[in-house]
Amino acid sequence: MIGMARPKSFDSDAALDAAIGVFREHGFEGTSAQMLVDAMGIGRQSLYDTFGDKWLLYQRALRRYSQDEIGAHRAAMTSGARAIEGLHAMIDRVVADAALPCLGVGSIAEFGCSRPELAEISGAADRALRRAVIAQVEAAQEQGDVAADIDPDTVATYMVASFAGIRIAARAGAGPAQMRALGEMTKRALR
């Protein structure tokens, strides 16, 4: 029949995950529509029909990536018997994955605060991570594993900045020993 739309024949979540991979590696400006359709395994029209333009896809990719990262950080923080073990697990996770490009750090490096849509996504992710870290530090203080005179908000700020620095160092070629040392320095800030 003429005029009937064909049903979507691809998994939009899998396609979004593929787009995240491309944006992580190449950033927004370095990613072409052709790179996206090739990685996502869809046609150009399907990309536009499902995700809108490249800018809307980028925002959606950043939002999903940020949510996934926050979830992974929270899972690491709750993995230990004690709160400090969870904080260490989160730091270890960042160090272990640091060689993989971070879409959050890449987005900030590429756009800073110049795009309100991205600043909103990044700001929400930052607030969520900071709240989780603050709660974990407070729990570690109650358990006697983090000094009581350390401000949990300052620790959260330091950890978020350290994670970005660790990821940038890895991207710049820091080796495994250097990455472990950066992770250990971040852990030392909790003493």
C-alpha cells in the first residue's frame, strides 16, 4: 500500500549506544553524519526520523551516557562493606576505565558552558554525582574511616575534578602505573 509507514527495523537503544561510542571518540565536531549512520547501522533518514539532527542526537547521547556513568559510580560506591571501600571502588573504576574516552569530559572540553542545553545535562550529572559522593563521605566519616574535619562537599568537588584529570591524563598517554598513582593520590585525599 502506498502511504503506509514502515515500522522501525532497528533497536534505537543499541543505535544510541553506537552513537555514544562515536561521540566519545571524536566529539561533536569531529563526528560526521556518515560516521554515525555507519556505526549505528541505520540509514540517514532513520537517524533524522528517530533522533532528529546531529545536535539533538548528541544531547540525547550525553544524557544517556551521564545517567549510565552516575549509575556505575553509585554501584561502585555501594559495592563495599564499608563506605570507604565503596569510595575506593569508584576511584578504581575510574582508573581502570580512564583510557576509554569520557563523553562528559569531552563535552565540557569541547563546549565549556557555551551551550545551555549541554550545561543543563552536565550540571544535572554533576549534582547527582556530588550528592552521592557527599552521602558516601558522610557515611565513611560516621564509620570513622574519613577524618571528621574534612568537608564532604569539598571532597566531592575534588573527586569530580580528579576524575576529569585522570581521564584527560589517560587520553594524553599516561601509562597504567601513572594512572594507579593518580588513583592512589585521590584516595589519600580521603584520609
